[in-house]
Amino acid sequence: MPERIYNFSPGPATLPVEVLEEAARDIVNFKNKGIGLIELSHRSKEFMAVAEETETLIRQLLAVPENYKVLFLQGGASSQFFMIPMNLLGNGKKATYLNTGVWSKKAIKEAENFGDITVAYSSADVSFNRVPQENEYNVTPGSEYLYLVSNNTIYGTQFASFPEKETMLVCDMSSDILSRPLDIAKFGIIFAGAQKNMGPAGVTVVIIRDDLLDRVADNVPTMLKYKTHADKSSMFNTPPTFAIYCVGRVMNWLKAQGGVAAMQKINEKKASQIYQVIDSGDFYRGHAEKASRSMMNIAFNLPTSELEAKFISEAAAVGLDGLKGHRSIGGCRASIYNAFPAEGVDKLVDFMTGFAADNS
């Protein structure tokens, strides 16, 4: 196999090599049983054991309380934009949303179809370069929940801490789940598409408090009720078996790294190395305000678009791939999720330093 490149893509993102190697073996011959992983019945004892182990590891790593369900759903994280209000709103019920980027904007649009939605904060006027502080917004009285996106992949912003409000939190954690410890009890629902920090595309993990399952109206379609999937342990229909398996292997890898608290320290170090280069002169300019900077996605610009194109091209030529920024803001972006190796960050830092010296 040729030498692996360093994949800075925002998602699908890099996975631990040992997980890829194990999955490659199990696809052909699952645990030497003479059958491939993706051929197993989702109701077989072998796959049921896979699903149970995956859920157990998620519960351990995130300290999920017993009164929460862990669901493995399909449709991507974007399906949660409408499933959440479908299940929790209706009949004039209210919810408050924080607009900090593309994904929250999409969620707001969907939620407006099902309830009375207040957008209490938006950073659209500053190109979503920041997230709000506690005193910058108020939750609308009577809101069923306060919705936020914990980390914004496109703009490189992240909530350093979560709101301390009386209202239940609902959070899209697609791009930073398991990157730092959190208190699950503050949240009614947490959801995350797997393809950034948990595994391959194909499964969305939803962590939902038990009492919310019965709030859904009778006229919501069966497949769009959380209760449907909770009652059947995510086996109401055929789930994305391969993606669930891979999430379990990544959870096992994360546990071996020391768990979420240990990973937070690693993530902080990786991000600080890149931000130090950005802050060391005027060649690079970070998109996010310093107080809102993300540990997962680092968005930055160079003096000109021509230099940005050159930077991306020359970086790719030396195995630093996926550094092109999102089309909405241009520039460059380094996505360094849990599984992104520290040596890849070292190489990027060296490249950035050299490129700035050669092109200033």
C-alpha cells in the first residue's frame, strides 16, 4: 500500500488506521466465522452483539445516564433538523434557536414548519466568525428547548462551554462529539452524524432523554418517531450495520487512547500548534474570533486568493490533502478531528511556516 496522506477533510474524515485494517478483514470474514460483516443479518446474535457493544462504549465514554436512549438512525444529521421539531413541537409550541452557521440556518428553516421559532442570536452579519456569550441573547419564555450547533465546520467556531439556561438544550454535535467531556444531563437531545469524529458516513447517533419519547403527536409518520426506534433498540428496520460496526471500533480505539478527557488534551495541543502559526505574524488570518475558535476545524485565509490556491496545491503535493476552505468563505481549512494524527499537524505546521517565509 502506498504511504497514506494526511486527510484534513471536514468529512468524511480520517479514521484510525487500525480500525480500517480491522474493518477490511471483517468485511470479508467476520471474526473468522466464514461470513462477511456486511452479509450478517442485523438480527443475528453476532450483529446484535456488535450493536450492544457499540452502545455500551458510547455510554461509557460519554457517561450517558440510564434515563437516556442511544439510537442509531439513518438519513444523516440533516434529518434531525426536522425530526426534532416533529417530535417535540406542534400545536403552537415554541423553541429558541441560535444561528451560528449553515447547519443551524438549515435547522431553523425546517423547524419553522412545525412550531413557533425564535432566532435569539445570529452572527450572519459577521460571516459567522463567532458564537454568542451568555449575556448576548435570551431564551423565549415557554420554549420547549434551546437549539445550538456546538461546532461549526465551515467557519471554524465552537462553543467553549455550553449555555447555562433553565431551558432544555438540544444540540447538533456532529463535528465535535467525543472531543471533550460534557454533562449529558444538560441536554434533552444530542445528535451527531458519524462521519467526522465517530466513523464512516451512514449512521447518525442520537442520544435522547426517555421522557421526550412520548411527546410525539400521533400523526407523525412511524419511521420519524424516536419512540419507534427506541422501542426496538434501533432495529425497527435494517440499520446501517457496517457504519454501526465501525463506530464501535472507533469507540474501542478512543477508549484505548485514555477516553474523552485524554482526547481533549490531545485535541487542544493539536489545535494550539496551528493557531500559534496563524498568530505569529500577518501572513495567515484566522476566520474565527479567538474566543470562539474551534479545536476541530481551523479556518484561515492568506493575503490573496492566488496564494491560497498555491498553498492548497503545494500542500497536496507533499501529502497534506483536503485543505481547501468551504466555498462560502474560501480560504483554507484544516480539520483535525480525534483520529487525525499528531504527526500530520506537525507536518502542516512546518509547511505553513515554510510557505509563509517563501511567499511573504
